[in-house]
Amino acid sequence: MRLELSSIRFRNFLSFGSKWQDVNFLHGINLVLGLDRDKDRSNASGKSSFLETIPFALFGKVNRNIKKEQIVNWKSRKNCEVQIDFAKGDDDYTIYRALKPDKLIVSINGRDLPIDAKKLDFQKKLEDDILNIDFKTFMSLIYNNINSTVPILTMKKPDKRRFLERVFGLQFVKVINDNANKKVRNIDKKLSELSIQKEYNGRTANDAREQIVDLEKKLRSYS
């Protein structure tokens, strides 16, 4: 089901300071030009920083190789806040994510969803149940930055496999494979246990036969 962005607002995010920035997305293609009014130029006007707000709001990550605390504006050093609104089917969603202090609120049709104690677990549910995409797939398929995007063919084998599973909806194959491997491991374990038991039974039988032979010898000696 398609996810359509409605708006995003943010402050103290990367190069943006404490003033709230509000952007409404139009239906269809949105062209981001950017303009530094003080210097009357488009370069270094915050276009890249603005675009980074989207993956941050959805996944809590950006496409830059920086530490989490560096996402917060260097001057403000606190109250980094991003809120994104989007629609999916008949439902309206809002994700509010903040740093210093850390906070995450996800709401559907105005109702806040309960957040798990472990935010990573909740983020996984968010990606699986609502976004239907993870960070790496999003960055490779949707968010494209020629300066930092990792080409699919250069991904490591596990990342490439997860990417293809996501794109073609093959997660169920992984589930089946994992279940099959689990059953194989259980069978191997059972066979190993049976082999040990068989070896033990064999030694016990040999000991019993030796004892019988000894007893027969003793009986013959008494007769």
C-alpha cells in the first residue's frame, strides 16, 4: 500500500537552527531548489539537510556517516525535533522524533501508539507493520544520493539478500528457510543423541555378555 507524505516540520536539525521549519508536500513531484536569502544563492542553502529530515523521521537515521549527536544543530546543541505526517490507505500517521532529549511518538488518526520499552523493537514493528520498508532498502530504492548511496551490486552478501527479499516481498522464503534449518538442527541434535545412546547401549551389552561368560566359567568350575 502506498505511503504519501503530507508535511514535515523540524528545528535544530543539522544546519537548521532553533526556528521551526514547516514544509507541506504537494501531490506528485516536489522540486526542492533552496535559496539562501542573505547570500542570494542556492548552494549551501540547506537542501541536503532538509532532505535528511525524511529518513531521520522515519528511521531515526540519516544518510551521512556521522554520530547521532552530530545530527543536533551544532549551535543549539539540544531540542532537535522532526515531525512527519503521511497517509497510508485511509489512515493518517504522524511520527515525532527528537534528540537531546530523546523522544519518539507515533500516532495513527490522532491516537498515540504504545511504545515498547526497547525502542529498537518498536522501530522494527514500525518498519514491518506501517512503513513496510527498512532503512537500507529505503535509502537504496527511494532516497537516492549519488554521493553516498551504496550501489546494490556492491552491497555485502547479507545486505544484498535482505534488500532483494524486501523489494520482491520474499520475506516469507526466509521464514520458511529459517524454520527448515531449525528443524534440520533439531533432527541433527536428535540423531546425535540417538548415536550416543546407541554407543552406550552397545558398551552396556558388551559388558553384560562378558559378565555372562565369566558367570558361565565359574558355574563350570563348580560342577
